[in-house]
Amino acid sequence: MSHNKNAAAVEEVLRSSGVDVRKCMRCGKCTATCPAFDEMEYHPHQFVYMVEKGQIDKLAASDSIYRCLSCFACMERCPRQVEPAKLIEAVRLHVIRAKGANHLKPEQIPAMLDEDLPQQAIASAFRKYSK
Amino acid sequence: MQRIGVFVCHCGTNIAATVDVKAVVEALSHEPGVVFATDYQYMCSESGQTLMREAIREHKLGGVVVCSCSPRMHEATFRKAAAKEGLNPYMVEIANIREQVSWIHKDIKEGTEKAIILGRAAIAKVHLNQPLQAGESPVTKRALVIGGGIAGIQTALDIAEAGFEVDIVEKEPTIGGKMAQIDKTFPTLDCAACILTPKMVDVAQHEKIKIFSYSEIESVKGFVGNFRVAIRRKARYVDEDKCTGCGICTEKCPQKKVPNEFNMGFDTRRAVYIPFAQAVPKVATIDANYCTMLKTGKCGVCAKFCGVGAIDYKQQDQIVEREYGAIVAATGFNPLKPTQYDELGYATCADVVTSLELERLMNAAGPTAGTLLRPSDKKHPHTIVFVQCVGSRCDAENEKGKPYCSKICCMYTAKHAMLIRDKYPDTEVYVFYIDVRTPGKNFDEFYRRAVEQYGVHYIKGQVGKVVEENGTLKVQASDLLSGEQLHIDADLVVLATAVEPDKSARGIATMLTASMDTNDFFTEAHAKLRPVESPTAGIFLSGVCQGPKDIPETVSQASAAAAKVIGLLAKDKLTCNPCVAQSDELLCNGCSSCERVCPYGAITYSDKEFRGPNRTTLIRRVASVNPAVCQGCGACTVACPSGAMDLKGFSNRQIMAEVDAICKM
């Protein structure tokens, strides 16, 4: 177990997300409800368990943090109020802030837009992909 | 020929939806002897019973057939109703057309046909029914409780409080059982001794309770209401009446190297000892295996120091005979010794301990005075690994362990983990589990507290290997949720070992003719509806001897068993089941086949004088059945090669009449 590895990163993620990972009962409902399941390497329940085990670096290196739709279905349905989406967001912010680099630059965005994309998604993209 | 009435019940739609009840009435009304036949929506209802009673009166019925649900359900109801009209209750027969017909068939035509056949069989039997009279036997108003753990203590107290005498027979020198060894109790974490020892004192002081400590059951004879039990009072070489429990002998005894079983062998005691400070009775016992005086005849130190002259090296085992109306088995359990699991290193590593051993290592009265120190080097452990399900939930075939869940381990492991994290926050605690099973009031909340508040690491997976290397236990385990193999350097490994019935239970069950399952747990008379009674009349079950259970559940069951005993002892006479076996002495050939198969010990053989030809007499060995003990199982009637054994109410003739009626199409 790597409980003490990445202690600072774990602390930061837990503090910025406000999530208590110990409350998780490992029922898997978050992952069962996740619409982005097929896109993600690590799924919501794995985020919770891996943060508990201190494996922030694995999560940070995975594309999963950008594949999360931030739909918050996992938070809505969790029977223990663990709020995995907040945790995913916290890991993402941890990466973006640490790198000092954004995942997407604003000028890349117009080329990715299409008519069906909701306004909300465009607005949230700025929050999700840059600091 | 009997005048028979037939009553066909609809049971709402339970029967009527699959059986054409009118057709059944019509068909059965033509059977020989049937003078009245009708159907009704609910025969068991008040008005249904009135209908039956009126018919018995008006048509002068001598026999009744009710086509309805299983006799287990309402046979007693209909018998009672018939008896109110002066009809012998054993002249009522039930044809089960619900469980055996409507509930298992879909086709109305088939169902109706089968219902008619079953009705016909019942009618054929009623023709041969004889009025039976239930006998009576007296009740000895005293109960025996075998085992003085928390189960036996609670049962004894409850019976005694109701005003009946109770004897407790305990094989150890003190009552208290396993609970006395436990440190704290879940889910409230109160100290076990603090809640147990006042009860032990209550037992000792109760005028209705007599404790036979350091005693074992020698033999059991008799039957419900009238048991005769021989109790062996093992020689403890100390006069119980004289000993004041001052303990001077236990301080002066020069034999200091006896492993102390109360502390799971972690420290030593003297050859003369009192198991623990709050022992009841507080009387010393000399351990004959270690006492120098008893072994060599040279010593006598304890006798020299005893101020009241209680030491008696010449004491012998004594057999005491007592009579009882009811017997409660409360023989308890032992944790399995996990020596067969080499991979867990219990036999080879001093720092791999069982959960009960950990209780003593954490107890203020234990070998370390309550400071958690590991056995090998008496150092404080900083990383502790708990392994659950050791010896529980194993495949029964390959003898790797017990097939059942031991039920209490999840909770006591959570308790241990929580107490350790609370007292020593610098300790990392891991719990490896297959499932966490914590049903019970405030139980799951308790386990979640261990995880959420105390930060115990619960890992889904098992420990595969424990190896000692330079004082560290190298634990190799799996984390199934992340699909990783883990390697933990632990200072202490605690095995939550399976619960197994006490070894003495099997022998006691044989003496009581009480049945047991393949795991040596006592079997209850009905798993749901008679959970504290053995199938053998007058034998009751209390505590873990019936199956794994925790303290709250044990106490509930102990009180339930006491309630059943009180119900029995409150009666002056017992009504016996008249459907018992009966031997025809003229046919009996004295072969003992019936005696051997009788599970209740109801059959005895005796020599009897018979009149022979020409005014001679001859002595023959013949069987006789004690109707108070016989439970009417019928095993003897099958075993009897000469057809001498018959079951009243279920005679061979009656059964054959039923078979004939079914076959006659």
C-alpha cells in the first residue's frame, strides 16, 4: 500500500474537493450510472479508492480526468454522499495547476464546436480545461 | 361402518382456483360410510367450525374428513372443534388438498382428480381410526442447565426468577464461559467483565440456583418432565464448603509453570488456582496434572498455608443423581485452532495470534495488564493485519474448515481495529475481508465508524502468505478492488478464527438423544417456529451450541429457552401424544431391532412370563414402549421384522387402507 506516498497531493485533492473518501462503501453505483464509462480508463469508483490509497499520480497521468463530463450523476446517486465528480475535478485542477499549462487553449476551441453543442458545455469547458 | 362427514374447504381461491370443490364434494359423497358432504369457503373460520360441529350433532357423525390445508396448519383446530361435540379428536382426518394439490398443480381437471383421490384415502383411513386417549405424566419442577457461560447463566436466572429450581453444571472450575475472557463487547464497547460478573454473582446468590462447577454430565435417563441425571463432580482436592477463596494457596504453591488457559497460555499460573479474580464459585482448584503432591506425594505447601483446612488431597470424584423436568443445553463454543493453515504462520510465528488471544493481550487483567504488546519481543506493534474468515466459509468437502459463516468475527474484528486505533493512533490497521457482514442493531454503523472515523484500512481480499523475517511478519495479500497484490510489513497478525461447538457437545447430545447437524451444532425442532427447542421433548437449546451467535442474540435466545422451560415446569401434568408406538407382545421376537433404531430411547426390553401350552409358563424377552418418551416417529414399526410394532393412529392397516384407496381407480 502506498498510503504515505504523494501525501501532499492527496491532502490537496481531499481539501480542494471536500470529499471524505472513507465514506465510500464500494457499491459501484457511481460507475454504474456514469455516461462516460466507455471513454474512461479509471472510473468514478476507482477515483475514490485510488485517492484513498494515495495513487494520485496514476489518476493525474490518465486521460480520464478530461473524459469526465461533469454531469454529476455520480454525485446525485451516491448513497453515501461521497461525490466522486468533485474528486475527479479536484485531481484535474491539481494537474492543471501543477503543470502551469492548460489542457486546452481558448483559441483551439472554435474549431471543435458544432451546432448541437450546448452553450453550457462551452462555458464549462473554459472552467474544466484551463485554470 | 363409521358415519362419516366430509368437509371440503375453498381456502378462498387458494384451493378453489385449482380444484373444483363442488366436484370433490359430489364424488366423495358416494364413498362408503359418507352420510354428509359439503364445501365451505373457510373451514377454519369460526363459522366453518360451527358448520362442522352442527353436522357432527345432526348427522351423528363418528368420523370427520376435512379436505383443506396441511394438517400442520389446522389439524389441531378441527380436532378441538370435534372434541367440543364429544367426538374423539383422533377420529378427524385431514386430506391435504392445498399444499399437495392446488399449490403444486395448474390444471383444474388434474387437481380435482387428485383431491378426490386424497379425500378417498382419508375416508378409508377414518374407517379404521380408533378413539385414542392421551395419557398424562407428572413434571419434576426443576431444570438442569448444561454449561455456565452467558447463555446458561441467563437461562438459569430467568427460570429461577420464575420460581423454579435450577442446577447449572459447568465443566470448568468457574462459570462465566468465553464472555469472561473477552475484553470489550460490541457495539457499545462496554467491558465484558463489568456486565458479566454481576450476573455471575446473581447466580451464586440466587436461592433457587445450585452451581455444580468442575462437574460433568455422566448419564441421562428418563423423559420429558422426568429426567434422571447423574452428575460427576470432579475431584478439585479442595473442600468447596470450607474454601473462602482467600487465594493464599495460589500464592504459596511452588509449582509456578502451569500454562494459564484463561490467558490463552500467554502467562503461567500455579498448580492450585482460581481462574480469575471474579470467579464463581470463588474456590481454589488443584490441577492434578501439575500438582507435585498429587503426583509424587511430596509437597503439601497449600495444605500447610490454608487457614481453614480446605485442601483435601484424598478427594475423589463424586456422582450425584438429580431429577429434572427439563434440560437446557448451553454447551457453547471454542475458537478453531488455526494450526492447519501453514500459510498463515500461526504455528510458527509467535506474533500471529487468534482474536481470542488478542482479547487477553488487550485486557487489563491479561498478561500485559492491558498494554498491547506483541508476544515475541513485548514491543508495541505499529502495523497490525487482521485476517477474517479463517476456517469459516470453507468448502465442507475438503475439510479446509467449517462451511458456515461464524457470524461474530466481522463485528469483533471491527471492535479490535477500532480499539487499537483509538488507544494507539500511531498504529496502521489493515483488515482483509471476503465480505463484511454486519447486520444487527447499530452494527453496520459500528463497522462504518471503524472505517470512517478511525481510518481502519478495509481491503477486499485475503491474505495468502505470512512469513517471519527478522522479527517482521511479511504479509502477502490481494486487493481485489484494485487488482493488486499487496506486501505489508506487519508487527502483529490477528486471525479471526471460526467458531466451533465445544467438543463435549457431541457426547452430551448422545446422552440427551438430541439431534445434531454435521457441524455438531444442536438441531432445533423447527428452524423458524421452534428455534430454542430440540426435537426431543424436554430438551431446550441456549446459545452458540445451536449455531454461531453474538452476546445480544445469545442472551435473547437464552431467555427464550427459559420461557419454554418455565412453560413446561408450570404444568403439573403433561399430556402425551397418544399416537405412539405399541408392541404386540405376542408377536415380538425380542430381536432388539426397534430398540436400536429408536432415536428417543423409548423402547426397553424385559423378560415376561407367558402362558404356554399344558399349563406351562415360558419366559420371553419382549419390547415395551414408554408412551411418555415415544415421539411417534414410526422408525420402530419399519424396523420390526415380525410386525409386532405398530403406531397408534398410523397403524399398518390404516396406511395400507389409504394406499388401497389411492390405487383403486
